[in-house]
Amino acid sequence: MLRCDTRQITIFAVAMIIMAFSQGQSWAEADSAVYLCRTERILLAPGWSAPATLYPLGRIDARQVTGLLDIGIRAYTGKSDPLDNPWREIATPQDRVAIQVDLRTPPVSRETINAIIDGLVNSGVSPDNIIVFTGDEAELFAAGISVMPIGRGIRTMGSESEGYRKGISRIVLDYCTVIINVARLKADRELGMRGCIANCLSVVPYVERVRLLSQPSELPSAAAHAIMRQKTKLHVLEAYQPLLDDISDQPPTTWEYRGLLLSSDPVALDLTGLRILAAKQAQTREKQGAAGVPAQKALEYLKPAASRKYRLGQADPEQIQVHLQGTEKDLLIDTLPTSPD
């Protein structure tokens, strides 16, 4: 249980977000569900398999990630029976799946990407029908992922290299029937916070990305494209080690939240991530002073995302049901009780 003083700071940060949304109503009338899965440990113990020189922030434990994702996808799909494969609710063996990944520094972990791929393959999707993509091939290189746009097996590519048609990536239009959107929870010096909605910028041309970043009220247009709506079956927000502050002249400041969030509603998902990030920033800055752009700046694009113009999801925190699976330690937000299953 959080200490009283820490909890008061957290409640204040969340209250500010709720007040911001109360000034304008979300278009959505129904509640939205976010599934938050957490573990007591997410990193491998330091040693020969996780040398500090190679993994200064620690090495993610692939087994823990696989376990979190399995719990999350079963809660998301309602397939709690071990004999049922929950990934078949996301994609069939006939589908061509594109995994849209956030590889801006610090990137989504390869452990998360591999766990999603394993889930799809085990459900019958051929590796030949799976693509991992981002906005630019350079981001793949920077994340240590080989670029393989052709050939057999899992393909990796960037939207820029594959080109665009009608203002949207050909990967989205022509190469896939299902999209899984995977982002990492992180502070951002331009947007306040990046999550699943901002990750959708990778499907539009570079010039349009720059324009949308400068006009946050229009940023949701990429995620709101009709084809993106139709094909995106799952949004995943990785929160093992969220980026606390984005300050150019300092190393990344992260903390261990050890969480993974899933939802069909990118607004509800991002807003839940924002509540977590804002609460942690409030705790830290109370002790150390202000640093960097506050996470709440993300409301500049999250509020429009929930408006009637884009209709991307539920923005009222009171109508977002956060279902917790796992530890409540340092949770930072209020959730529904853990399911007895």
C-alpha cells in the first residue's frame, strides 16, 4: 500500500487530468476496458547473462514478458481456458499481420515483439505472413533489428522505404489484413507523452508526421484513418521501464513499473498510461524539482482524439475500467479488483 503522502501526490496528479477532460465531453458513451498486467520482477539478475556494460538499464526477462502477455491477451479476449488459444481472436491462419512497433529511443523491447510473434505463430499464423514495421528503416537499425523486407519468414521494414498510397503506408493498405499496435510508455519533450496514438504517425509520410507533431490537435488523424480503424485489432502499451523525463542532455531516466497494458481503445489506453506517468512525475518532482515537459501536455492530442471529429475512444477516466492482473505494489492509479481467474 502506498504511504499517505505519496498517495496524496498521486491523487492530485490524476485529479488534474480528470478536471482537464471534464471541460469537454468524450463522444463515447460506453465504458472502455484497459487490462493492466504487472509482475514483481521484470529484469534478469545482473551477471553473465545480463552484463551491465551491455544492458545499463538491465536486461528484460523474456519469460516474465511471455507470462505477462499471456495473462493480458487472455483477459483481453476472455479466453481463460488453457486449451483455448487467445491469439486466434486477433488473427486467423489466413491473415497477414503487421506489428507496428515504436522504436524511438528507448524502443519497445525485442522481448515483447518476440512474444507477440510467438503467440501468433502458435495460433497458426505463418511466419511468412508476419511483418514488423516502423516509420523508417533507420529506427530498425538503431534498435538492433535487421532490415529484411523480402524473403521467407518474418519480414522487417520501414514505411518510408515501402512507400505510400493515398497518403498512408502501403504496408497498411496492401501488405496486411490485421495490425497490432505496440508502443512504449515514455515522456516526450514535444508531446508530453508518447503512446499508441502517437505511434500511428509511422503510417504517414515524414513531412506529414512533422506537420502533425507541430499541430497536436490534428495528430490523431493518422490513427483515425478508416483503414487503420478497420485493421487494428489490438493496442499494446509496454510499461516495464517507462521513460520518466525526456531531457536531451541527460541519459534516459526510467523507473521499473513492470507493467504491460492492452486495450482495443487507444485513447483509454494512452490516458491510463498518462495517469501512471503523471503520477510518477509528480512524486519525483515533489522531491527533486521540476524537470522536462510535463506528461499532461499530451492532453493536447488526447482530448481531440476522443472528440466527435476523430472518435477514437473513451477519454473520461471515470468511464475507463482498468482491470489489474498482478501486483498492486507502487500501482500509482486506482484499478478494479484482480479477477478471481
